[in-house]
Amino acid sequence: DTAVSQTPKYLVTQMGNDKSIKCEQNLGHDTMYWYKQDSKKFLKIMFSYNNKELIINETVPNRFSPKSPDKAHLNLHINSLELGDSAVYFCASSQDSPGGPVLSKTQYFGPGTRLLVL
Amino acid sequence: AQSVTQLGSHVSVSEGALVLLRCNYSSSVPPYLFWYVQYPNQGLQLLLKYTTGATLVKGINGFEAEFKKSETSFHLTKPSAHMSDAAEYFCAVSLNYGGATNKLIFGTGTLLAVQP
């Protein structure tokens, strides 16, 4: 059973198009994340949702809009795609640890969506 | 600000040799540190993490890491490399973002090659 799944796995599109990436987790976690991995493999957080509420919103262009319809899903919509948006986008999730330190929470990653903008 | 630095973007070892991947951290508070592995065209998988307590942490696939506060290091080791260990390895530090959310600050990664 896949814990964190993403669709599509590959996405090739033209500049200026709008596209969405979907993420689902079946781990029962309360928090979900989007990370971007650039061509040099550098990973940076973009967004985080906890119980459908946006918590982390890093310096990301407004063209990127996350949406969390429920705790198990976190989608990423990208408007007016640009060449620089080409990257691998990873979804991740983690579980609240009542009484435990927040900092120790393990994040579980999906397989990634490889986006290529032409 | 919290950060991690991984020394060596590429490391090559022979099969059966010791693997040593270096990670140094910078943190104003006691750090929570993670090592993740990324196999080609796959997502990240947790190898091990340091929270509190024992400074020598054992992970999956025979990897371990030792937290050394005096050296601000959290190096990853494996006594004997296997061909299947070839992958990208990321060190990360956890940063509290408030409430129940943390975010991971990743190093730039180390690509491990294993030669037959």
C-alpha cells in the first residue's frame, strides 16, 4: 500500500499553461507539505497544511496555490507556468505527536512529480 | 538561523569499504537531525534521526550516525558499502514553525557512488 502518493509522476507542458499536481496520504497524518527540488537536487519547503489550515507559506510566487480539501489530500495548482518552474515537486506528510516534541516528527515523502516546462 | 552543511557533493567508495558522509549543523537550540536517502527517480526515505538521548543512532540498511555536539556534526557511516547503497543522501535539521508544524532544512545532498 502506497503511503504518500502523487499524480502525475511526470508532467510535460508548455509555458503559460496551468497545471495541477495531486497528493494523497493514507497514513492518517495531520500535516502535509510541498517541497521543490531543483535541478541541483536542492530541496526547499514551499507550503505546509495542518488539519486543512495553511501553516507554512514560504516565499513562493502567487502563481502557486495549494489546496487541501481534507486532511488526506494536498493539491498544488500552478498558473502561468514558467521555464523556471521545471523541477521535481515532492509531497510529504507527518503525524502530530501529542506530548512529543514537534521537532522530532518524521516527514514521509511521496515519489515526486517531475515537471518539465517547455 | 538553523542550517546544515554537507561536505562533499560526490563521494565514491569501493564495494565493501567504509562509507562516511559528512554533515555539520548550525543551530541556536538543541537540534533535531535527520538523514534521508533518495534512490534514483524516487522520493526521500528516512534513514535515521536524532532527537534526544543516545548520541549514536542506528538506522535502516546498516547505517548509523553519531551526534557530536562539540563538533556540531552528525556524520553518517556504514561499515561496508553495498552496490545498492548508491543514492543521494540528504542531511536535514528540523525547525519549529509554531504550533504542531515543523519544517526540514535540507543540506545540498551527497551523491554516493559505489564501485565494484
